[in-house]
Amino acid sequence: MSRITNPVSALLVFFAVGAFAQEAAPPKAPEAIPDPQAFVTGHTGTFDGVAVAYTARAGETYLRDGDGKPRASIFSFAYTRTEIGDPTRRPVMFIWNGGPGSASLWLHMGTFGPRRVVVPSDASNVGAPPYPLVDNPLTLLDVTDLVFVDPVGTGFSRPLGEHEGREFWGLDEDATSVAEFIERWITDNGRWNSPKFIAGESFGTTRAASVAEILEVERGISLNGIVMISQALDYEGSTPVDDNLISFITYLPTMAATAVYHGKVTLADGDLEAFLRQAREFAADELAPALIKGSALDEQERGRIRDRLVAFTGLDPAYVERADLRITGTRFRKELLRDRGLAVGRADTRYTRDDMDDTADRPEGDAASEGFKNAFIAVLNHYLRDELEVVLDRPYTSSAEVYRDWNWRPDPGDRGGFSEPSYVNVARRLSNALRSNRDLRVLVASGYYDMATPFYDAEFTFGRHAILRDRVEYTYYRSGHMMYVHGPSLERFMADVRRFVEEACR
């Protein structure tokens, strides 16, 4: 074999070979985007005592650009009743979870879907599989069709072609894409004149407020009702950090409910609701002014506020004193049961966790999500394959870390540059939607033991920001952020939503 020792000759050979290779292998053309996939199955069930035949369509809907080219696939699960008179007048509810980055499996498999996973109501850990998958007689399929929506980056939903997830991962970008999906779905299914509802949980309520405004104001699509589960419209009241005075007020009633649940506060008459009304009044009328005064608060008044905090939270007076009357929700979760070596959950304070470090000032994890998360994920994946007959070459993403690249600004502008920090607040978007539609109503559902989005924050938020009071209904449950993991709360919640839908359609 000969060798090339002249460097110039070597370069000529290199470029010649490169040119030949380039000529022999032209640039690869972009892969063609396949048609949307759908998996359709027929089912029957008995819901609220009514025998219902229904179709389940698990499939993709493409969002398209101005030239009609696909830019994203939204995967949804649509349950539509068959054997009805005029489907164009039948209600339809669009449902999603939060995150951002959460797929719809929690509300799908825990609450609204025709089949659901069963977890212990007593806040004990679900343990290992197999987990029960049962018929859900509480679902609303007898009165409304149901469409579970997975935003881009969650479930099977994804960007297409040259588009990237970042185009959809933002406060406004996300809401716009979901509103576009709703418009596409009602167009494809001939449902423009159907009564329409949207339901969201946690960040899903943040999305719901923005989607409602987009539909009502920009797209000519009116809604009959919005179901907000564990609302999060103004994040100031649900961000428990040291310098956020509002959070010390909004979290106090949840601390009080939790202290009662775990036996740190005993009620002589057993009337939890009355005790929580007192906690609300103390938080607004006494604690808030005291915190505003700060170091100007005189010693006698300070001592009185400290003792009242102890009475509501069950914490040690010395701890409340060291905390300077400012008890963050996160530290409360660790401190309440420190003497038992336990931390309470964030999503649901009924759950407890035995942390490795009993000296830390905050929990190592969330006892609630650890308590039931894996059961939901396992059952959903089983249900997809064995009952909905969904077979795809990619996994179902129950929780995506899209928040790491999330644009929280209230406009889709450049993510760089200077901006003043502020709490996310979409409450006035809801107010605008309500003012654009005289018949739009809102149901706000809250759990007493929710330390992620405290129930008093719902009242605090909806009492401000020009939201019309006569359009809003509040319901409360003795459970947490996902109140449906508690059987009695699930039954009450579904009865409340059923009534809300039926009344809004009259």
C-alpha cells in the first residue's frame, strides 16, 4: 500500500474525497410528517344510574401554522356518548392538569374518566402493584362528553417538524396552543353550538383563566362554565417564602386544619368548619395588621398574637417566637410532627413521611405525591394498552420537566433582557372573560389539607382583581390538592360538578 507523504497532496485527496462524498450523499430531506394517529374503541357503562354507550377516541390533533403545515400534535382522550338525539347540542368538557408539565392522567384516572384507579382514602401509601382499576359510576358521561387534553411536551403530545417545545412552553404560549386545540376539536366534531366547559387543576387553573379569555375575547367561543380545582391564579398567595407577607396569612387556615387532623389542636365541639372560620378571621383581622407593623408591634400585642398562633397551629410557643410570628408553610410541614419524627405532605397534609434527617427545617420530599403517584402512572399505562388499545412507539410522559425552560412572562417576547420579578397573576384574565360573557360561571373547588394551593388563598384571590362575586361558587373538601384521592371527597366533588354543569345548561 502506498503512502502520501506530501501534505499538499494529502489535502487535495482529502478535499477530493469530501467533495465526492458530498456529491454521492446529498443532504437528507426532512422526514415527512405522518398523518395524525387515532385509536377508537366502543364501551358501555352505568353512570349516575344511567346506562351509557360511548366511544373513546385516543388520538392526535395537529396544530398548524399559517401555511397549513403541522407544528405540534396534541394528544387527547375524547369520550363521547353514542345513541343520542342531536350531538351538536350536547355539552362537552375539556379537562387538563397542571404543572406546568403534567399530563391529564390525574383527573383522567382519578376523577372524571369512566374508569379510575382506587387508592386508600386514609392517606396511607399505595405500596406495590397491582393497583385496582374499576368502573367509575361518578363520571359525568351521562350529562356531558369529556375531552382530556395533554399539552405539548406531556403525554404523547409533541412539537412536529422543525418546531421545538420552547415555542409552546410559556404562560401565553401554552394557553394559546390549548385554545387552538379546543377550536380545532369543536370544528372537526361539529360542536360549535354545544354548551362548553373547561376544567383544570392547579396550574391547570392558571391555564384555564388565560384560555377562557382567549376563547371569549379573541376566538368567538363562549363557555358555559369553568371548574377550577385547587386554584392558582395569583401566585403570591401560594408561594410560602420568608419575605412574602401575604403567604403567612393565606396559609394559616390550612395549618389550622392540619393541626386538628393530626391531633395537635383539639376542638371541644368538633366543629372544624367553625374553627376554620375563626382561623380566617384571625388571619385577616389580627395577624395581617400585626405583620404589617413588624418590629413596631408592642410586646403585649406580640405575645397575644403568638399565643393565638399557637392555638391555631399547635406549634410550640418558643418556635413561634423564634420564627418572629412568621411561619412558612414549608417549615410548618416539618415542624408540626417533629416530635414524632414525621413530616406532613405538601399536596395533602393528611399524608406523613419519615424523613432521614429529623433536624432539617423542611421536608425531604412530598409524602402525598409519593403516597399515590406510582399507582396512577401504572394504571394509566395499563389502561392505554389493554382497554383503549393505544400502541405508539414513544412513552406516555406523565410529568415533563418543561418548567425548567418555561417562559413565565405574560407575553411571548424574548426571554432574555431585563424585567422586574413579579408573582404570576392571571386573575384579571378571568375577570375579563366573565365580563365578556354574562352567563359564564365558575366553580372553585378546594381541599382543607392542601399546602400547595391553600383554600383561603382561593377566597383571597377571588375577592380581589375585579372578579364578579355573583358568578363564583366555592366548595370545600376534607382532603388535599387532589381531593379525589379521598373517597368521600370524590363523591361530594363529583356531585357538585354534576350539579354545576346541569344548572349551567338550563
